[in-house]
Amino acid sequence: MATKIAVVTGANKGIGFAIVRGLCKRFNGVVYLTSRDEERGRQAVSELNKEGLNPEYHQLDITVKKSVEVFRDYIKEKYGGIDILVNNAAIAFKGNATEPVAVQAAETLRVNYFSVLTTCEILFPLLRNGARVVNISSSCGHLSLIPSETLRNRLKDPNLSVSELSELMKEYIEAAKQGTHAAQWGNSSYVVSKVGLTALTMIQQRMLNDRDIKVNAVHPGWVDTDMSSHKGKLSIDEGASAPLFLALDAPDSVRGQYVWYNKKIVSWDGKKPEEVY
């Protein structure tokens, strides 16, 4: 029997770290904590070692294609495949960030959409039958947050392709450069990046349906992390709860869904649910 493998990106702190912790406690296989910064990643591993948990470590910067390819080759050579992939790595500019909107748009989409897409394209060939992919989205990834009905219809089109979705993301970056983005896209690059990721999730599921691979997007809740400027109401372990449910416990019928922090499936293009903490 091949050793089962779980991989979490951006896992040296926050929700990613807590997901690794939860997997180490329950997943019957090897768990890889990956991070852009090797020193921080190894520090995170040693923190988990103190708890009696033993994740493996590998450097992985999702924004550097070569880094993802090196990781892919290592996993392929050593284990042959991946059973759980949690795409957690992401960035968010603070509300008081001074960078121009055009810069924030280009960088946020580069990391949160295009780099995740590239990572998936490189790692998906390693997914074994029965594998589960969890894309860490956000309540900001709800389609209702895009003001333009025309754009919403394009994003939820059941025949939307990856290349068409990527073109839409580029259109947003261009609109942000021109200063014409707000009316159609709204004022948050983070929202657009997470709506893009959630739309990507639906497309990925369609592409993998014949392989019994489950791909879902999840809003982990408003979590006390650096990204929320530590204003979130949930602990990182509470934030890891819904992602771990999708990685380990959700019925096989849950595929291509947008799941809320309380583990309930939410209509992505319906009314955005309330958040009660």
C-alpha cells in the first residue's frame, strides 16, 4: 500500500498551521507542512513536535513555479502521489495599506488566484483517485459581492473554462489600473481574488469528476490571524475545523461546493449567509 500524503501550503502560521496540526492528529499518513520561508516553516514543525506531532517539512513558494516543480518532483519520486491538498497560501493588504489600487490588484491576484492556479496545474497530476482538494476561500469569495450582474453570470456559467476565468481576472487587474473597476467589480482586490478561487474550484471539480477527486472551497470563518489583524473571533483551530471536515470527513457527495465555517454547504450564487460568532 502506498503511503498516504497530505500537503498544506502556507502552513507556518495561522489557519494553515492549525490544519497541519489537525491532520497530524487524525490523518493516517504523512503530512507536509510547507511554507515560503524555510526557517519559519522549520520553526513551525518544531512547535508541533513539542505537541508530540510529526509533520514533514518542505519549502514551497506557490508564487515561484520552479519551487512548485521541485516540490512536485520530490513528492513524485518519494511517494508517487498526493491524497489531500489544502491550498491555503494567500495574502491580503491591510485596510490602511498605502499601495495604489493597481498595485494591490495585481499582487493580490498574482498570489491568491494565479499562483494557486499554477500550483494546482503542477500538482494535480499527482492526485490519486479518491483524493481531496480544499481551496481556502473566504466569505469574501461569495459571488454576491461582485456588483455587476453581467460579471456574476459569467463567473457562474457552468461552461466557464479556466482560461476564460483567468481572462476575467486579468480584466479586473486592467480595470484597477485604469481606475474603472469599482462599478463592476467593487473595491476589494481580496474579494475578487477569492471569488476567482471559488469559481476555479467549480471548474476544477468538473474537470476531475471522472477521477473520483473531490474539490471544494471553504470559508474558514473570521479567524484571529495576522491576516485579520487579530480582530477575528475564532481561534486558528476553530478556523481549521471546516477545512479539516472537507479533507477528512465530508461525504464523497460533497464536491464542487462552497462550504461555510459551520460545515454547511452554502449557495455560492444565492444570498450570502450571516456570520454568527
